[in-house]
Amino acid sequence: KAGVTQTPRYLIKTRGQQVTLSCSPISGHRSVSWYQQTPGQGLQFLFEYFSETQRNKGNFPGRFSGRQFSNSRSEMNVSTLELGDSALYLCASSLAGIAGVNNEQFFGPGTRLTVL
Amino acid sequence: GQQVMQIPQYQHVQEGEDFTTYCNSSTTLSNIQWYKQRPGGHPVFLIQLVKSGEVKKQKRLTFQFGEAKKNSSLHITATQTTDVGTYFCAGRGSSGYSTLTFGKGTMLLVSP
């Protein structure tokens, strides 16, 4: 099975711009989660989608949004970029995401976003 | 909200020494997962613990889930240079669709 893919792998933007990141989960996985990773902060949860519905949302401003399509592919969008948005954005897919059931996360390689 | 604390943040050992990282949750968990992220890589799933007091072993790695399902540990016996990386614990709450909350990770350096 192909793993989780994320595009683009690297992105450089300037403050005020917006960006869209894409994630294709493992075939058959219906749950997609997004995380922001910065040095010293670990993985900060952004959103979780299951069957096109946002099931959970982390503590991020409204500039961060996402969606999931019927084929389980997901996108996240960040508008009005700030310097502090520079980070590695990781997407992870799992079969279900339900507590205790088949919810191990398979991570993609991430998109490294740099905001200048 | 749910918080997961992990200590230490960083540990540097000599090859052959043992290593332990500890994870504590502010709330009772339904399960806890452990991941390893190599430098420049992405987190890779290691194991999931579900039962109170559960202990699982993978070769030199021993994982424990506390009796109260609020803490966990990962112990590596006789570290090797291939163990280098950051180890994350991640806990999910008891409700059906609760978020998977990651600790900040323990970075392990192993000197030959």
C-alpha cells in the first residue's frame, strides 16, 4: 500500500499570503488529522476529519481551516500568513480514529512551510 | 482540555546505557500510543497500549501503561545508535471521538 502523501513538500511564502496544503491518506483510511510541528512544541493538533466531517478542532485561530473530500483526501488552508506559522505541517491518516479502535496514525512526510 | 506531559525533554546517553521516557496525562486515557521520529523524518507508530497496567515489549523496548491509565513509560535497554530520535507519547481520551494529544517528546541522543 502506498503511504500518506503530502504536497507540496516545501513552500516559501510571505506574510499576508495564503497557502493550501494537500494530503492523500492511505487507501481505505477515512480519518485524516493535521498537526503543526515546531521546534520545542511537539505536535500541535489542528483538525481531524472523518468522512468529510470535521470531528475535532485544535486551539488555532480561524485563519487555519481545512476540509476533506469524498475520496478522503484532505486540504488545509492558512490565510493571512504570519511569521509564526513557519512550521512542519504533518498529515496523518488512520482507519477510524475512534478511541481504542484501529486508530494508529500513519504520518506523511510533511510540508515544510517557511513564512518570510 | 486534556494535557499530556512528557519528561525528560532531552537525554544524551552512551551506547549500551538504558533510557526511559515518562508520560503523564491530566485526564484518564482510553489508550496511549508511542511514536518515534528520526531526525528529518516523520513520526512512526511504535505501539498502542489499551489496558490498565499493560506491559508490552518489542525487542529492547518495554512499554507500560499505568494502573490508573493516566501515565505511561517507554524503556530502552542497552541503547544503540539506531535508537536516536524523538520519542512521543500520544493519549486519547475516553469519549468516542476525543482528540489524540501528543506530548512534546523526548529527544534521545546516543553516543558510540
